[in-house]
Amino acid sequence: MTQRFELNSGLRGETMVRKGLMKRIDEIPQIRIMPDLNVIKIGGHGTMDFGREVVFPIVEEIGALKEAGEKVLVVTGGGVRVRHIMDIGINLGMPTGVLAELASKISEQNALMMSLLLSKYGGTQVKSGDLLELPTLASLGMLPVTHGTPPYGLFEQPAEVGSIPPNRTDTGAVLIAEVMGAKNCILAKNVDGLYTEDPRIDPAAELIPEITAEELLGMDMEDMVLEKKAVELLLHTKHVKEIRVVNGHVRGNITKAVRGEKVGTLIRA
């Protein structure tokens, strides 16, 4: 029997799943590629679909942040068109991975439109595979825009229930912020933050100003203002220790969130 050849490395002979190994390498700090980056996710359903009345003021606010010296990455969601294609795909029995492929094309369309609206501030569309160019783009005075659908595509993990992809654009924004070691991860929605119940249905619903990821998951809410997977990520992230959800329809809220002021809902790791 021929002896197995091993490269001389710290992981020599490892199965890559051993718990002891995971604990040992967990102590090694990861670099932060852009520790001064603000990842601002602009929802499709909550923002883009409202048109110029809502989108134009957000464009001006983000542009002003960039001109004030803030490094910004805009991440877009898909919105009502994603819901439409999902409805058709689900009805036709499409697998989760195919639904993820369909949805990503639409959030990418919103990224293209947002980058053009931000063109006077240096707006430029960035593909998922080019995110490591962000430090260079920022140093050149550009304002990058990308879509938030994680590039899992056909490799999207199955959902716990149903077939809707669990990793969507909120999750993508958190993942991008994590890999870049960003300063802020801000989700701009069309509500003031996370509520105890859906405020559009229950007028008695109360705003939750601050909560931990574990507490939020423990509430097992029927519906949330952000994706469950995005909250679950906070249990394991190394750099992103909080997500702030704000009402992007209110001028100045995104700026307040970037500056660390109390606004909306803060979800802490």
C-alpha cells in the first residue's frame, strides 16, 4: 500500500471538522479589509419600488455622506419583482436554488439603477466577484453599488420550510459587511425599525429600540422586518457585531445610523 503524502502544514492530517481544531483556529484574528466602511442596504420592496419620491432623497443623503468623507457601499434588494418571479417559480415547482438564481437578477437590476442615480457622486456598479476591489475604488473616490443576493445560486441551501431561499439580500448585506470588516451594517426599510408585531396590522405594536440576536430569535416571531438568516449570522460573525434597521423614508435616518446615533432598532450580537 502506497503511503499517503502530506504537505507539512498546520492542518496536516486534519479532517477539517474536528471541534478541537475549530476552537484552536478561532483564536487567530482575521484582518479587517475596510474597517471604516459603511454597508448601507437599500431595500427593494421597502425603498426602490416607491420610485423617485423616496429614492431621490436617499440618493442625495448617501451622496452627502460620501462627500463628507464617509466610505460607503450601497447594497440593493429586489422588491416586488422578486416576489412576482418567486410566485411564478414556486407555482411551477422550481427548486430553491433556481429561485435564488431568478431573484438575483432582479436585485442586480436595482443595483444598476442605483449606481446610475449616484453617478454624480462617483457611483459605480460592482459585481459580487469584484468586492475585493472596494479599497481601490474608495481610494479613487468612487461610490460602489452592488446587489445583495448572495452568489450561492444553484448551490443555495434548502429552506427549513417551503422553497423560498433563506439567504436573500439582508443576509447578503451582512455577509459583505463581515468579509470586508465593515464599521456599520445598516438596513434601510420603510418602517421605523423592528416591532413586537407588524405595525401595519396591529396598531398597538411597540418599537424595539435594542435587542440581542439571541433574544430576537427566541421570540420566534411570525414575521420580522429583516431576514431570520441575517439575525442568525450575528451569532457567529467575527467583525459585524450589530445590525441597525432604520426607516430610509425619513431624511437623515441613514446619516444618524452612520454616525452611531440612536435611531431605529439596533440588533446586537
